[in-house]
Amino acid sequence: MIYLTRNFNDVHTFECGQCFRWNQKDGVYTGVAGGRVCRVKDGVVSCPDSDNDFWEKYFASGDDYDAIKSELSRRDPELIKCIEYGGGIRILRQELWETIVSFIISANNNIPRIKKIIETLCAAFGEEIEDGYYSFPAPERIAALELEDLACLRAGYRDKYIIDAAQKVSSGEVDIAALPEMTTEDAKCELMKIKGVGGKVADCILLFSCGRYETFPKDVWIKRVVTELYGVPEKEIDGFIAEKYGDLAGFAQQYLYFWARDNKIGTK
């Protein structure tokens, strides 16, 4: 059992768009990661003691969120309201292969459908961990499939991207084991060898699995939010983000995203 007593909120963390295998029932979030199942309620992580190390790493329990929030507030007072609103967000350290496939599926998609596709993929090709819960299938398992085998996912054009990712990762053409040792820019280029992985998806993968907190995933909407709040022209956003947030850009993005989404900023 693990107690996430500070700077953690179940809803903020699991509903901020960074993960897709956590579901809430009767106030308890049940999630699957790394071939394990655990349950979280009000920051209490229920899992076998033998899995504590895994989940502590997954929840990035060593990150000092008091210091992160303080520094972001100093760099950008405009962000304080976002930090206060989503102060329980904790950026997870998810398994890299699963994150690659999940964010390929996420492109131009909505969260309920993303979750459905991923759960179908796991049930069809993963291993059952406990009743109704399945591991995420390894790249070698998916690489051995034909395109028509993925029809059950109802993922549309994303099927071919999932197969491409599996083939390139399992063959070593895309060396995900080497990503932690690469510069962020080189790691991003490596990921973008996979069909369906553009700049925004690559940034999400690096932020939500590799702890590359200097990344700031940007889609059309989040660019509009930055422009609306700060008056920054779109062509200057990259420089603005790098200068203002630096190595904490990923945290800023999550606080800004969660606040702007719930307050419908940048929707007009």
C-alpha cells in the first residue's frame, strides 16, 4: 500500500488526458500498468507489497511538486490559478510501448473511444491478469498480426499505424530502449519514424512515459489557449514556452490544459 498524501488528486491525475486505463467506480479508480492491477482511492494506492516499487516509480513519488509549483508560480503568475485548480495532477511514468500505441490511437479521437479501443486491444491480444483485466500486448505480439486482425478494434486508419509501430519497435528499427539516453530532440526524431507519430504525439510520449518535462505537447486548441491568455502569435509559441517554463514546461502544459478544458477557454 502506498500513500500519496500531498499534491495528488485521483480525479486530477486520471482525468487530465495523460492515461487511458484508469476507470472509476464507487469512488475507486482501478488501473492496469506493467502487467499489474491496482486500485486508488483518495491517494491511497492498494497493491501487493511486492509491487510497491513499481507503483512508486509509476506515480513519480520522488518528484517534489511543492518546489515545482513554487517555481512555476514565480516564472508565471498567470499560471497560479491553473495550478490551484489542478493542483492534484501528477505526471505519471507510464510504460513506453503502451504510451506509444495509446497516443497513436488518441490522435483526432475522444477519450471514451480511445479507452474502448485500448481495452479491446488488450482483451484480444494481451494476457489476463485477473478477472476482466488484461496486460498490454507486447510489440512482438502485435507485429505478428495481419491488418484485418485489428478490425475488432474499430480504430479505422489507426490500425496500420499500430502495426507499423509494432513492427518497427520489435525489429529494433525504432530503438525505444535507447530513448532514455538520447537528447529530447533525438528521441523525438526516433519516435517520429513511426507512422502516425507527429510532433505532438511524440511530445506526449516523451512527457508521459520518459519524464521529459521540458516537452509541451501542442495541438491547435492548446495553441489557441496560449494565444488567448498571453497574446503570443502562433509562430512565436515555441520560443515563448521554452523561455518561460524551460525544464518545467510539461507541468505547465498539464495545469494549463486541465484548467482551460474545464473552463472552456480557447473554444471560440
